Amino acid sequence: MRGVLFGTAVTGLLLAAAPRAAQAQCDKPSLLLILDKSSSMVTGSVPSGITKWEAARRAVSTITTRFDESINFGLLVFPNPNHCDVSSVAVPIGERTASAVSTYLATPPPSGGNWTPMYQALDVATAYPPMSDASTRRVAVLITDGWQWCDPYDAATLFLPVEHAAALRATGTTLYVVGFGDGVDALTLNRIAYQSGTYIPGCNPAGDTPTTPNPCYQRAEDTSSLEAILDSIARHATEEFCDGIDNDCDTSTDEDLTRGCSTICGDGTETCSAGSWVGCTAPAPAAETCDGRLDEDCDGISDEGCDCTAGETRSCGVDAGICQSGTQTCTAGVWGECTGYVGPQHEVCDGVDNDCDGTVDEGCLCAEGDTRPCGLDEGACTAGTQTCVGGAWSGCVGSTDPSAELCDGLDNDCDGIADEGCACAEGSTRPCGTDTGECTAGTQTCTGGFWSDCNGAVWPDLEVCNGRDDDCNGVADDGAVCPPGQACTSGVCTSGDAGPEEPTHPPADDSTGSGCGCVVTGDAGIFGLLAAALAGLLLLALRRRR
């Protein structure tokens, strides 16, 4: 059996339906029972075996009798009198109608021919004057075991009860919905209950079967469950409400009314005073403080928006290069200044990481005070030393630089080659001339990369008839010149057998072929001898100059 637990939505509707007159009044609430009298109520049964009509009759009779003195009951059945007609209220709302209701319910519906004109019954209830009487609290209870159905069935009418229930609510009547058994149109009943505001809290208004969990309407299976639902509705209709009115007719208004209340921080209790709920004792949210413990604003998060907890400390800054970390202390949820921190400086070329980025002297060519060799260490050159000053290398100190190449046996330009372009090495000597015949070899000395003249040499001379090799050609007296009529023999010019007119040399030409030598006489012969002598002197002079 599903119990009846009415939530805030139900209470609100009952309050809305209650009169708001300032003066004390005690009119009984009106409660109209809208009961399904279709044939299925007698063809269907509850678990105990009795028909649903009999179960409903017993539950309704019990409740109307129990609250007969405090509630003005009325009864509307559908159809009435039969088929799909709903012409009027069966038992009008009035004082002490419990007996009349029980008498009417004693006659069950026929086993066939009675349909379920649900929205038509809601229309009759809406038009019924007591449901529009604003001087009293009005409640209606729809009890059905089926669907909106008339013969022939029209599917287009399936959800019309939802619309017509809205019209009933517009009169100020609070409408409850009870589905009796498992043959109901669950989706339509869910929608009516949800729209009427009498839904069960946490329900599923989209549930479309009677077995769908969390229905919005009240679900009854037998006499006892239906009786419990009706009892809960009747008690709500007669209870004292926080509305400034004496609802229970005990001459006191809003007496002893308390209810639970809550905030996001917890639960408490509030009291009704002059029609309003006041004095909720539930803890109220407060501004969040950064205490590291409490969730003052009750949002499930402690110290949100706080950077830190009061008194907490942490290291700050960096420990790199010249930098040294400091300490921050939390005050009112905010980190304080970094005390004791030695911060970065502009990077200078001093061998230290001044800007604390993990790199020393970035942008510098060298580290302050560093040295490196410079220049060449080749030939006549010697290397020097450069020193880093202000991030840059100084000039090369102590080096011997290359110079123009000299023919001195040294690599003056330090290119790995000594005296390139020189004919000889400075100061070197070599023999010159010849030691043949009367000649004597001399010596040449290298000066400025070139050989000097041949010093100390005796050069070839004009060959004379002296038994020596004057022209140093390896032959003595060859071509020696003797006076006319003489010939050089064994180094001496001597007269030959040819007589005074014979030459000292064989004839230059024997063109006649007669074997007769020709004797040069006269001026022509003298001039020839002079020419030969001059030629010899010239040759000797040239040899001496070499």
C-alpha cells in the first residue's frame, strides 16, 4: 500500500483555497468526491476479492462518517445516470451528508454500458457553485480506475481531463487525484496531479504506466489504502493552517503551528505568527573566512576564494644565481609580501648568474677574468694572451705578429714556409766560374735573397800562344794568333818552312781546287789581322766582366 505524504505543494494549495478574511470565522471546508462509476468498477476486484466499487464504497463511507461534523461532503459520480452522461451532482455538498453518501453508494453500477466520462465530470464540478464559493475552503478528490473513455472511443480525448482539471483549479478548488488499481491512465493522472499542485514530492510526471516508480498521483490498491489516502486529505482540509484564520474552529488562530525549516547550512524550526512563518532556527550562511576549518557559507567547500589559511607560510622567490628565496605569511586569506628575498638583477659579464635564470653571463662573449691564447705560434710568430674584461676579449698581449717575408732563413710571415719567393737563403754561398785552364773558380754569396757577383774568380782570357789554356776551354793555344808568317808551335810562335810569304794558318779557302794556297798581301791583309786582334781583345774583356 502506498501511503499519503503530502508535501509543500499540497499545503500551499490548501492555503490558497482558504478564505483570507481578517475576522474570525469557522465555516466548514467543502469536499466534493468525484467517483468513477464505470462498469469496470464492478467487473474488477481488489486483492481481497471484493469489487473495486465495494472497496471504494467502504472507504468513502468510513471517511465521510469520520469527518461528518467537520467537513461538508458532496458526491459526484460519473457517469450519472449512465453511459457517458454526467448531468448533475449525486449528493450535494451540505451539513452531515455521510448517511446520504453511503445510501447512494449502496447501488453499484451496471456490469456493462457505463463508460468513463472523466473530463465531463470535471466540467460538472467546475460549474458546481459551491466549488466557486470563496468564503470557504474547497477540496475535490477525483477517484478513477480507468481512462477517459466513451463509446465509441476517441483517442483525441485522451488528455482532455488535464485541460478540464485546470479549469477546476482556477475556481480556487484544490484537486487531488487517486488512481484505483492497475488499469488507470497513469500519464493523464500524473499530469493532472502535477498541474493541480497536489503531486507527491519527487514524482515523475512523465511516468506512463501504473507500475512506473514515483507517480505524481495517489495510488490505491484496496479499501485500506484508499481509506488512508482519503483520511489524509480530510485531515489536511480541517487542520489549522498558518493563514491568520481559525481553521479548526477552536476560537484560536494559527495556534501551536511549527514546522521544519532549513537553509543550506542545516535544519531548524519556524513558528507561525499572524499567518506567516517566522523565526527559522536553521543556521544561516555567513561570509567565508579563511580559517582552514569551517565552511561558513555552507556551499560544501571550505575557504573557497581564499589563497591561503591565516598564519600559513610558504617559500617565495627563487634560489638561483645571486637570488635567495624569502618567506610569505598568510594574512586574512591573502599571501603577504616576500620577506628576505634577494631578487634578480640585470645580467653583467662577471661570471655570475645575476638575473637568476640559471644561465651565467648570457649575451656575453666571455666570463670576466678568463684568458685565452691569441695570435700565431708559427715561424717567427709567438702567441700572446687575451683577457676577458667587461664581457669582451681584450687585445692580444705579448704576441709576435707576422711581418713581411725576408730572405733570411726564417718564416717571417708565419705561413709555415720560410723565404718563399727568394732565390737563395741569406748568407749562403756557392762556387762560381770554372777551374779549367788558367781560370780559377770564385764564390757567390746570397744577399737579400739574391746571389751576389762571383768574387775571387779568374775568368777566361784571349788565347795566346803560350802553351796554356788561356780561354779555359780545355785546349791550350787553340786559335792562338801569331804574327804573320809564324805559327804557334808548343806555345811559341815560330816561322814555318813556307817562306816569308807563307801564312801561319792554312788558307781559308781553296776555291780553285788547285791546291795552291793564296797569300794575303797588301792593305787587305793588314786590315784583316787588325780585325782579328780587336775581336780577341773584345772577347777577353767580356770574359773578365763575368
